Amino acid sequence: MVGFVLGFQVNFVSICEVAKAWDDMYEEVYERRERLLFIFKSMLPPLRNKIVLDIGSRLGAVLYGAYVYTKASKIVGVEMNAELCNIQNKLIKKYNFQDRIEIIEANVADRPDVILSADVIIMNNVFEFFMEPEEQVTVWRFLRQTVKPGTLLVTVPPLEETFSQLQTGIVLSEWVQELPPFNPDAAGITLSAKAMLEVKQYKVI
Ligand SMILES: C[S@@+](CC[C@H](N)C(=O)[O-])C[C@H]1O[C@@H](n2cnc3c(N)ncnc32)[C@H](O)[C@@H]1O
């Protein structure tokens, strides 16, 4: 069956695929917002005067969430892809987020100073799809050596899951302690219980 969308001839199967992709995208964007609300309002403690770092900030969604939902004094995104850094910088300028958000274009493994300055580090699927397993092992060992005790890590997926697929030699129980949400009764949290299980918070010991 053939139809027309925006003047382009497409067959019926394509229309269904586009509609499905649009639905999936809507769901993903919605869930992302819910997840950020959960992380910043329920999981983490209040972040007034703290420095938040998102490793691999991509388009900056986590940074904007931190800006809107917290009083963190500084919110830093490290991103190794130059084009993505340009997009983030344009958005930050457009929405006047420059007073608290900064983008650093770098491989995080080259910036121990940025890691050391952070009170909270967020890692959302950061290395899994962008580095070979050997490179991932190297960067995790770098983080193990560099992140200072007391730093909070928020990871998706949980570190246990990431480490079960890599030979890092890092003993998680000697590095971090999992923490429950700081404010489990925070108002307005609608993230599903299943989606909550994909996010974990740890304190570096
Ligand atoms: C799945 S995206 C993270 C998305 C973003 N944090 C969010 O939640 O919206 C992973 C990003 O990490 C970046 N990345 C991967 N390895 C990196 C590294 N070693 N240093 C800096 N950025 C890195 C990739 O370029 C990619 O943009």
C-alpha cells in the first residue's frame, strides 16, 4: 500500500515504522526527564555549593537537569566529541546556562583535575557504546585511581553490571559503597520501579 507524507511517496510499512520510531522516541524523552528528576530530587542529597560532573555529556541533557533541579554551584560536562561540544555550547548560550554550566572537550582520561574537583560524577552508559573493552578497562582503572574518597557516583547501568562484562581487576566492594536514595519520598517522582533499578548511587570509600 502506498501513501504520501510531506510530499514523499512512502509505502504503508514505512509509515508504521516512522510512527513506531516516533512513539519510542517520545517514550525515551519522557523517561529521560523522569529519570533526571529521580536522580536530582530523590536519589542525590541537596547539591548546594557542590560540583557536578557528567562524563560524556553528549547533548547536555544531564547538565540541564542538574541546572534546573539543583543548586549545584558548578555543572561540568566532559565530552570527547567536538561536534557534540559545539551543540551543547550553543544550547547553553541560547538558554543562558553559562553562569553554572561548563563544557570541556576532552577524553576524560586526560583530565584528572576535572575528576578531582567533582563532588558528584554521573555516568550514563558512558563508555559501553563508544570504546573497545580494553579502552574501557583502562578508563575504569584511571577512575579507580583518581576519584577522591567521598565522591558520589551515579551510574546507569549499575557498576556491578558494567564490571561483570569487563576484566578490570577492580574489587567494587573495596572501591564503593552503594547508597539508597537520599529522599525516597520526594514529591513528583513517577519513574517506574523497573527504571529505578537501572540507576544506582555509590559513595567512593
Ligand atoms: C550515552 S552518551 C551519554 C549521554 C549523556 N550523559 C546523557 O545522559 O544524556 C555517552 C557519551 O560519552 C562520550 N564519551 C565516551 N567516552 C568518553 C571519554 N572517554 N571521554 C569523554 N567523553 C566520552 C561519547 O562521545 C558520548 O557522547
